[in-house]
Amino acid sequence: MMGVFSVADSMIYLARRNTPGTPFRIVAVKWDGRAWGSPATLPFSGGTSSDQSPALADNGRCLLFSSNRGGADSVGGVDIFRTCRAGNGWQVPRNLGRKINSALYDRDPTIGRSTSGRHGTVVKVTRTSTERQNKVPTSAPPNFMATR
């Protein structure tokens, strides 16, 4: 299970499935200073798609994740999506498009700051030829980076 902790709201976001063979869901679990609460599936994470590898961006306001949700803007088998907080909820996830995604399986987004002096967020994505993470990456760059 991969997860990310948000200091701003004492919350951990992680991908989990309720039973083997079912899609992964991104859940949030609150730390109250003494104990962890119960996992709550985020409202955008459901249906038949599998959502995994959450990463926080923009000081915890936005969440990037990998998903096979497809749609008209789908680039490949698994793409990187972004959603941001909207009031007490979350926006509808948006595919990050061809600048970030490829026709391969794009997963495990990592967020960082540009070291070149330019403003922007660096997104590092792992690419593989299949959805299974233990497969050898294809000839495409396994560690792709783009500046937003």
C-alpha cells in the first residue's frame, strides 16, 4: 500500500481495495493526535476504475493519482489524473493529457519543485508496458519528468 501524509490536515491518503480482485480506491484516514480514524473512500474514487498511487501537490490542495478510468481524453491504459479541493469536497478528476501521459501505463506520480530556477511543479512518472508493477519497463523512459 502506497500512501501520502498531509501535515496540513493530519490525513493520510492511500490506495486500497476492500477484497482481492476489486478495483483500488483512494481513501483518506484522519489522525486525531492519538489514533487513526476509519478509512473513507474519496467521493471521486469509485465505479469500475482502479485509482492508485496518490501524491499531494500545491501544498496539499491537489491530489495526483494513476487510474485506468479512460474517457475521451485517455492517452493510454493507465494515466495520471489530478483533482483539487473544492469547498469540503473534491473537483472531478482531470486527465493531465499528453504532456504527462503516454500510450503506456503511467503510474506512481512524484511531485517536486523545479531546481532550474523556473517556477513550476516537476512531475515524475514511472512507465511500464503493462499494468503489473513487477514487469520490466519498456524502452520508453521509465522516469519521465515534465514541468507544469
